[in-house]
Amino acid sequence: METLSLVYYSPTGTTQKIVREIGQNTGLKLIAENNLAENNFNLQTETSNNSLTIIGLPVYGGRLPLAALENLKKLKSNQSPVVIVVVYGNRDFDDALLELKQITSDCGFKVVAGAVFIGEHSYSTDEKPVAKDRPDAKDLETCKNFAKKITSKLKRNKNLNKLSEVVIPGNFPYKERNQLPVTLYPETNNAICNQCGTCVDVCPTNAITIEDTVITNGELCTWCCACVKYCPHEARIFSNSTINTIQNRLYQNFSTRKEPVFFM
């Protein structure tokens, strides 16, 4: 391997941080990086056989985010190596990594390793934290160890065609997507909102517009909470009782720290 490409979907920067940390510790030359959650990505759909690709996606309810899949499926490879990574909010990754393996295999990649990492849950709050501030220093050190295992495996196995298939846990058919009602998007506290437009800029699905007030299209919102995280005035909030119930359940049942897992 000579070069490295990174592809990820990261509205809040969590998956980006993990994928970048893995990538920069492979020792390979970075030639392309695309965040599919941004509007200005320039995805090169063809990959060369001497280049390693790392693909990372967050887990939404045990599945991959639909907003990322259309562009992800444009990638084409002739059995070049890929490392697949999913990031979940300390509940469970369910079928997401298996789903990512199937998509990348269908695109022509050879899956040489997979991993699941933990990031702060989108619904985490200071009062009810779930994987607060993760990935942390320990997680980033684990990223380095994972990168070393990847490079060691690639050096030992020059002929990728002879590698056995990486076994990834999960179920098929995949679990059904749990779609929340379109009315449960983050709201805007107009008393402190100054219509700076940050929420518009960070929304990966263009669900937010500003006219006289901030308007959210609930059919486009994926509840990634980028607008909540990045609002400089903390004007984007969840005030819905259904979301509050979910936050309580997550805090009560999934606050115990979980650790990353590798599949080589």
C-alpha cells in the first residue's frame, strides 16, 4: 500500500475524529478525504489497488444513516483494500457494521478489517450524559493500535485475494429502521436565536432554512443534532417529551462505558 483515502459521514465531527486518527497512524500518504455530510465534498469514485480506503459511518438506531448511502454506493473498486468503521453512542451497533461490509463489498472492495468505536450519543446532555466527550484519549490510543494491526496485516499479506473473509457480527435481514415522527426535530428558542445561520451550514440534509424565523423540515431531519451541538447561542434545543423519554432511557440503561472492538 502506498496511499490512503478517507470517506466518512460525520455531521458532528465524531466519526471524522476517529477515522482521521486511524488513518494518520497507518503511515500512508493521504490523497483524498471526503465528509459526505458536507455539501462541498468531491468524491473520487474510482480507487486504485495500491491505495487503502477507510470508510466510517455513525450508527443511527442500529443501522447506517440513509443520508450517506446514496453517495457511498457510488464508490467503485477492483478489490482494493478497505477498512470499515462504525461509531455508535454506547447503546449498540446492531447490524450497522455488517450493512457497511455488504455495501463496500458490492462496490468491489476487499474488506481487510472492521471496527466499532464509541462516540458521544447525539442525545447526550450535561445532565444526562451518554458516552460524554467520546472519543477520548483512551479511544484515540485504541485508534492507533488498530492502525498498527491494519498495517501489519497488509504487510504480511501481499496478495489480498488469498485473505480469508473478515467475519462481521450482525443479522440479515437487518433490523428495521426506527423512524421517529417528523415532528420531533430540534426546535429553536427564538428569544436567544440571532439567526446567524450556523444551523443551516452544519445541517447535512439541508433541513433548515431561515426566513422570518428558523424553519426545520421534519421530513429531512435525521436527528444527528449537529445544529444543537454547533449553535453558538444554544438556541437549538429538544423540548419534546418523546425525546426526553428517550434521553432518560439511554441515560438509565447505557451509561456504563463500552469499549471499541476490532474484527481482523
